Amino acid sequence: MAYRSVTDLPPFTLCVAWPQDSRAPAVAAFVRAATEVAGSPVATDAPAQSGG
């Protein structure tokens, strides 16, 4: 995973969603990496919502 800091944009909110019953190690690793890069804690108390 790679990212580039952009200093001239306003702050943002990172949203990462995955199926509530997912136990895939790759999904867990991606969520951890994305939140570490963003400097955000993982919120696991809210269930995923399906769009439609």
C-alpha cells in the first residue's frame, strides 16, 4: 500500500466497510493497514450497511 500526503486539502473522514461476517485475513489486514496509514482507530461497533 502506498499513499502520498497532500497538504493543501481540508481534513477528511476515512470510511472502510466490509461484510460483518467476513473473517478473511486479507480483509482484516487491509482494514488495519488503511486505518494505520490514515492514523484512525478502527471502529468495530457499527455494523456494515449494504447500499442500494
